[in-house]
Amino acid sequence: MARKEAEMARLTAKDIMHPRVSVTSKEKGRDLLTKMMSGYPALPVVNDNLEVIGTVSEYNILDAVREGKTINEFSAETIMSCGHGEHFESSCKAPVTVRTDTPIKEIIDKMYSEHLSILPVVEGKKLVGMISRKNIINAMSEKGLWPEEEFRKRT
């Protein structure tokens, strides 16, 4: 068990993050929906300097539909949240992000405490990648992280 915990302790955001995937704040309509079809339940929203200003999720799009908005009546900027579920008409003061050196355990804790499916990974404020729950699960399934003999002991 100690070996597994040591492996997990060494993993950081940089080790498992997906390269920079995002939507621009001005992205709207069909272009926004096309990007949301990426397979991730949410994507970071960035400004022209690639700084994270929020997150747009499938729920944000569903909220827009519930409010009666058509595909041409919303942009990423008008429906995004900061990762807390609140909507903002302009950039978030403090979007939920992690640094490249953030340990995986801390990322998991943040996902649970904030009820998040993805976390943007930043250097400063600039987006360098993102981590989803699936990225963490994939990292855990890599050979060597969960030694077979330890798995057999638990089953």
C-alpha cells in the first residue's frame, strides 16, 4: 500500500493533464457547441492572452436552453461560471484552477469540495492544460501505479 501512496504522491497536474483545450470568451452559438463535443463535460474559457477567466460546462448550456435562449443568443462569456456554479456576464475574479505542480490528491480534494468535473491547469493565470476526472482515472490505470500483487491482496 505504501508504494501506491508514494506513486500517487509523486504525480502532479503536469503528469496527467490534457494539453491546452479551451474555448475563447467570445465563442458562441454553433462554434461553442462544436467545441463542447470534445468529450469533456466542461472546458476552460480563456481571454485573448490565454488567461483562464472561467469555465463553461454542459450544465451552463442546458441553463441557457432552459432560459429560452437560442443558439445565437449566448457566448461562452455570457454563460460561463467560475467553477462554483455561479454565472457571470464578464470575467470571474477567481476562477477555480490548479498549478502544474499541484499534487493529484489535492486536485481530487478540490474536485470533490467544489463539485467539479474538470480543472484548468495554469502557470500564473495562463492556461497550459486541463485535468478531468477521466484523466485521473486513466493515470491510476497505468501499469505500475497499482501493482498486481497489491490488487490480489484486496480481492
